[in-house]
Amino acid sequence: MSRKAIIVIILVVALAGAGLAWHILGQDGATPAIAADIKGANYTITPHDMTQGNPKAKLVVIEYAAPRCPHCAHFNETTFPQLKKNYIDTGKVFYVFRVLPLAAGDGVAEKLARCLPRDKYFSFMDRLFRTQPQWDDEYGVTDVRGGLLTQAKAEGMSETQFDACVASTKEDDNINKVAEEGVTRYAINSTPSIVIDGVLVPGVAEYGPLSKALDAALAKK
């Protein structure tokens, strides 16, 4: 079960200043940025994308997630570790993580994550998913900024850097572009959503169905 992705073309700049929450997902093991675009039948992976695994893997898997979404946190905790162990680390899958905001806070979280060194991106996302009750307003947290600042400091970010990152607008256009593409190209309306080699595959948020879909796709290679 996934949360509906309320029209995601949210103006991150306009809403971030309202003091809304910020969030995202992940695991450690980010790869360096790819040198050039990787193009497939219905996808383009760019150096700006956050990825894990071998860019020459047989399958490209794109996950669209909203960090405030508890179902995405569940995927991060239960499904992704098995996906990483059995498909990403073994060279079968090149994994791409993209944010599809359900609210302005998701977009601000992406900005915050990208202000950290690239090799900390996934570990920070993982931290935020695991500590949602400490900073997510949906859990009744009233000081969202304070909760997120605590998590950012744990990754080495100072309060001054935190505030400067949130105020920056350099990532806003890209965040909105990525979200818009997820909706227009793949008709995504819920999170987490999984795209396998350019095709949206529904009902694979749990590892069992996901592994069956991946094995079927690999068998065709």
C-alpha cells in the first residue's frame, strides 16, 4: 500500500520557506557519478542521479520514493537490503534513486542530502528513514527543523551549513524536473514506485514480487 503522490510539481522554493518538513531514503554504498548519460529504451540516467552498482549491469532499476512516506521507509528497511545484496552488489542491477515529492518537505530533504558529500547521500537518507519518528511531523513532531538538524549534524553538517543549504535554490529546478518526469513518463501516482528497464512495474514493493520481476527481466537478456 502506498501513499498517493499528490501532484508533485510543487514549487519547492515557495514552500520551503514555510518551515515544512524535509526528508528522504537510502543505504550506504553510493557509486561515483557516471561520466556521461546512460540511455535506454525509456530512460536516461544522468551524472546528477544518485546510483549504486555497475552502470553496465543488465538491468536498470529506478526507485521513485517520497521520504515522508512510511511505506518507503518500510521498503528501505526490509526490501532494499535484499535487493542490494542479491542484485546490486552482484552486478545484475544498476540502481537509481529519485525523489518524487508528496510535499515540499520531500524536495527540501533532497536539497539537504545533496549538500553533503556525495558518498554520504545514501547513508543520510537511510538515517532519515530509520529516524522518521524523531523529525517527521506526521509522527507529531513539532520541531521538524530541530529534528532534521540533529540528523544532519550526525553526518558532519554544521547548523550554518544546514541553514545555507535549505535556503539555496540551485537544486530546485532539477528536483521539480525529476518529479515531473516520473509522473509524465511513467504515470507514477504512488510511492515507492519501481521502474525496471524503463517500464513501471506495480506491486513490487515487497522483496518476493520484486525478485520475481527482476528474474523475469534478466531471463530475457
